[in-house]
Amino acid sequence: MAAVPGGPCSGPAAGARFFCTAGRGLEPFLMREVQARLAATQVEYISGKVFFTTCSDLNMLKKLKSAERLFLLIKKQLPFNVSSLRKGKIFNEMQRLINDDPESWLNAISIWKNLLELDAKKEKLSPQNANPLKRKVGDNDIIAKKLKTERMQETRENKEYQMEKQIGEKTLEQGNFTTKREKFQEELQNDVAEAVDTHNQNDLTFRVSCRCSGAIAKTFTAQEVGRVIGIALMKQFGWKADLRNPNLEIFIHLSDIYSVMGIPVFRVPLASRAYIKTAGLRSTIAWAMASLAEIKAGAVVLDPMCGLGTILLEAAKEWPDVYYVGADVSGSQLLGAGDNLRAAGLKDKVELLKVSVIELPLPSESVDIIISDIPFGKKFKLGKDIRCILQEMERVLRVGGTIVLLLSADHHRHLKGCEESGVPLNSKGSHTDEPGSAECLNPEEKAAVSEPVSSSPAASNRECLDRMPPFGSLVPGECYRVSLGKTDALICKYKKSHTPGR
């Protein structure tokens, strides 16, 4: 039996089992983070998800920065073989996810309730909550807006679900399905009525959120899977379905690689930061870049193309005892960055400068760390100018200092000198130079997509280092390929080895 979350662990396998979703390429960052921040054990990953065991409470789990969403794991198993089974048979197999092992569901619900109760007790006893006037109004406004947006999205999803359901019922009436299919649907409807009539005394309400990908998505809709799972849950446990405001949400992802079931631990995704007023770079990407820079107390950290300041925000929240400088040539971007810093209570932590990245008003070798998202896309054709930008960064960086950059594939080619040598980016999963391959200046507006990766995180994300020559005094280090939605990019780390010219 699992230990009480937040309590002492009785052994290496004690604690609750969780999983987080992560953008493609961020799995190694998340794996390191749960081990360092949560003392997690049994850490493993599959495409877009990291699984781990921890005794940490909700307060510690909320601090995860490289995860999109956090779930309490109910069950993980092999995928359904949709090619060899009929549709009705697969539906029966789906119901067996609940019926064959109800104990795992009840254990997960028990742990989920314990987590919430423990968190509620700590909130009640917390001295910070003793005087509500100390809380920032701005933070409350931001959270309220996020929750309002989420409710509007839920309402829209519910309407879409009802519409699809009506269309499906009308199709059945028109006789477009086979006799077996009609009979199966009729049995499902009868099962729903029976489940509600038999177990209407139970107060727990729930909703099923499904995601299907791969071959199974070509055979079933998410609504079909959700209805089958929902019926099985009502019959097995007597829970009531509530699409609008349930007590409990069940998340299911069926793919060609796995079947995963879990309970979302928080309503708002971890990646939706309450302290960011205007979103720029995806918060998980920004934090991953900052974590790679190895920031130490007392350091001088520069983002010479800071935009809305997302990287500086993430860094200053995590490592506050540092002097941060943000520079940008755009006045409107700097205004947005200032608003973000004020909303996060970090205005005094970061100095903003309106200057060009190639004319930084800083002494040579005066900066310890540089972290920056280099603009790319249709509007920004830097080409070989990326070298001029890097030369100025190299000038202001001290010997032994670190640079962490988010680069497009094209930028990366220019820095590696591949254009002259004719060496491709890499042989597997390479990027193209098509105009549409990087569509927006702020790739952070695109949520990182969780899709399969071809090998282990360490292997796939370090695949381009072997042929990467040093540029001036900057020696390349780690390199990670990450997804920005419609396009990919690379997080690259460099170390300054010496003063140029010496």
C-alpha cells in the first residue's frame, strides 16, 4: 500500500505514483527536475510523459517548472491491438481497464483525496493565509482570468460533445450502421440508464477526458472512448457523470505505444504561470534554458533579446539572488516585459535596456551568463547575421561564462558552418529550410507538442554535438532538440574558453 503523500517514505518504492506531460525534447529536463526537487524514484519516460514515484505533497508538486500537466497515475499498460479485434470487442477490452482491476482505481482515488485533504489542512494553518490583505491583488486577478478562460473552454467542449452525440444518435436512427453496431449502441444506452438508476446514491461526480492518437484514433473518436469508460465507471463504482463541474476528472490517453489513465492533480496546468501577465516564450522552454545555464547566487545574467522577458521571469523566480539585465531594440516588447515583471513582483530584480543586441552598452567580460531566444521566422531572416550577434555576446561574456541559446535549425546551421561545408544538420529528424518551418517570432505562444521520440532523451538530444565546431572562444556543450508546436528548435549551450585575440 502506498505511503501517505507528503509523509515519510518507508523504502525506495514507497510514495505515490505520478506522471507529467512534457513537450517533446523536455523529458530529460523533467526527469532531472523531479529527481532533484522531489527526490523522486522509479523515474522513467515514454514519449511526452515522465513517470515517477514521490512522497512529496501538493505544495512541492506545484513547483515543477518543466512539466505541462501533472497526473496521479491510475494505470499504465500496453496499447490495444485495433487491427486484429472488432470494434465491439475493443470496447469490451476498454471496459476491462476498470472491471478487471477496480482496486487500483480505488487506491488512486484514496491517494487523491489524501493529497487534497493534506493540502487543505496546510493552507488553513499557513501563516501567509492568516492575513489575506497581504496577498497581491494582481495575482488574484490573473488567476481569476485563467479560471474564467478555462471554464469558457470547458463549456465550449461540452457543447461540441453534445453536438457530436446528437449527430451520432441521428445517424443511428437513419440506419447507416450495421445491425450489430445498432445493437451495441442500444446496449450502451441501456447500461447508462441502469448504472444511474442503481447507484444514484453516490455523491462523487466525474468526467472523462480522452485523447486518442495513432491507429486507434482512426478507429474511434475520443467521445466514443469516453462514453465507454464512463459507463464502466458508473456501473463499477456508482459515480455520477457531470460534464460541467465534476468533483473528479479522469484522463485517458490511448496510443500505439501505451494506454495511460490518470487523475489531473491541478485544474490549471503547471505551465500556465499565474505570475506571467502576457505570455511570450513557452514557460517550460524558458525554465529549461535557465536551468541549463547553471545560475549561481551573485551572478550577472543577461538576455540581450529579451522580448516580453519570459526567460528572465523564470530565472528570477527560481534564482532570486542574481542581478538580471534584459535588453531589446523594441520599445513595445520592453513595455510588455515591464508589465510582466511588475505583475510577478520582480521589477526591482531586472534592469531593462532599450539597445541593439549588436551594440550592448556593457564592458567586455562583464557578464557571467547569457540566455536568449534568438528570433526566427518569416519576419526575421537573420541568416549569417547570427554570427554578428554571437560575437557581441562573446565580447561581454567573461571567460568561463555560459551562453544558452534557443536557435532555429537555420541559425544552428550557420553557427556550425554547415553552409560552407555542406554537412547536413543531422541524419535523423532533421529540419528543413522551408519558409513555413518557423512561423512565429514568439514560439513560446505555441504549446510544446508531446509526440514520440526515436531514442532515449540523452541520445536524441545530444545527436548534433559530434560535428559541432567551436565558434571563436565559445565551445559547444549540451544541445537539445525541442518542439515549439508547428516547428522545432534547439537549445544549445556554449562555454567561453578564453579571451579572443589572446
